[in-house]
Amino acid sequence: MRLTLCSLLLAACGSDVAIEGLYQTTYETSNSQGCTEGPMMIQKPFFQVKKGDILGHSIYTAEFCDTMDPASCNGALAGAVLTQPIDNGWSGVVTISSGSNGTCSLEYITASAILSGTKLHAEVKQYGDTVMLADAQCTTEEAGKRGTSLPCKSFDVVEGTRVR
């Protein structure tokens, strides 16, 4: 499996908003069938956004938490890797490819998190398909080229209020 964090090394644009922190979940939907919002359901009462660093570039990831204790946090928000500052938040794209013998699985994941005061709104959309491609063409670049033209597989939304 090959994985690429697209846009990671591009020049930063937008505002460099610090979104790390612990948030109390106030709204959550999940649709594992497509790119419309699913039913409202709060699975975990909190989520944590962590700031990291890859090759000198800031990234943010999110994970759900059982309590306000960061040690209770596990279960990452699938594909939520934020690498690019945007107005009032961060966004990111992850491309994944794997395959052999002419069968190729391509994944394209978009994520964004927008901060408004103490409220964070995050969205993750996952696109993907298994296609017939020569092994040499089964690349993360191919997943990136196909992007949102791949079938949408899921859409997750989470909102929360920063508690620390």
C-alpha cells in the first residue's frame, strides 16, 4: 500500500489557525454509503485535535475520546490528516493505492476543520474504487488524478466546543 499526504510540501496559504485542543462533541453524523450527511449520532462525548510535524511542516490529526482525559482518546477520525492552512482552519488530502496483478484499489480522502470562536466543524469525505490497472499505473498519483470522480464511499461530520 502506498500513501501520500498531498499538498504537504506546498507553500502555505490561508490563515495559520491553531486548532489543537480537546473538544466536547456537540454534533456528529456518519454516512458509510455516500457523500450526504447521515443520521445525527454522537458516538464519543469528546474528540481531540493534535498538532504534529512532518519534515518541518505542521499537520493536525483528530481522534475520539471517552472522557476529558487525553489518555482515553483513540479511534482516529478516519482520514482526517490536515496539512494545509485555510481561512479559519486546516484542510488536507490523502491518496492511497494498493494492488497487484492488474487489480488496483484507489482511495482519495479529503478533510477540513474550520474554527469559529471556540467551535470546530470538521468534515471527512472518502472516495474510492477497485479498478483494473497495470501495476505500474496503480499509484497514489493516479488516485489523486481521479480524486472526487471516484465513487464517494463515506462522509463524516463532527462539531465540538473547545474545552481546553
